[in-house]
Amino acid sequence: QVQLVESGGGLVQAGGSLRLSCAASGRAFSSYAMGWFRQAPGKEREFVSDISYSGDSIYYVDFVKGRFTISRDNAKLTVFLQMNSLKPEDTAVYYCAQARGPYTSQKTEHEYDYWGQGTQVTVSS
């Protein structure tokens, strides 16, 4: 069974930065793509970014391009999301997820089969 544990969330002022981490255990971490999603109050969970098993393919949704950076350390079984220039609209619970294979294509929840419990990110104006 795969376990994903996020950390690094918190309260930050607009323009600030946070670095989220997601530590994995279970099946071979280095064989699967990893993604970050978020869910704001009253909204559906949405895709933010993902990274292929080796890091050779990275994708960001438009509203975080240039501000967020995803990375992974396969030796440490961890995926990261560096978030800079945070805005109040980035406030959400952030979830990491492990994909069903080494790459993803649709960037939807259906491509992921394991999820973390989420970490709260709150950006004040």
C-alpha cells in the first residue's frame, strides 16, 4: 500500500513563498509520475502540476506557470512543490498524488490512484 504524506503548508502573506513536500512509501516511487492538486473552499479539486517518473516531463497549469516549480528526489522518495509569488487565490488544501504509470496525459484525477491527506496553504492579502 502506498502512503503519501504532505508537509510544508502554512500561512503566508501575498508575495511570499512556501515549499511543499510529499514523502512516499510503498511501491517503487521512482517508477511513477507524481502530481500536485489543490482544492479551494467551495470548489472542486483542480490539477496544479505533475512530473514524470524520471523528471523528464513536467507540466504546469497556466495559473501557476512561472511561480511554482515541481521537482522530485527519487533517492529520498519525495516530491516537492516550490511556490513563489503566492496570491490569495492560491489559498487551498494542496494534495500530492501518485499516478498509475510513469507518465500522465490527461492531467486529471483519474490518472492518479494514491493520494495524500492534504496540507493547508493560506495566503493573506
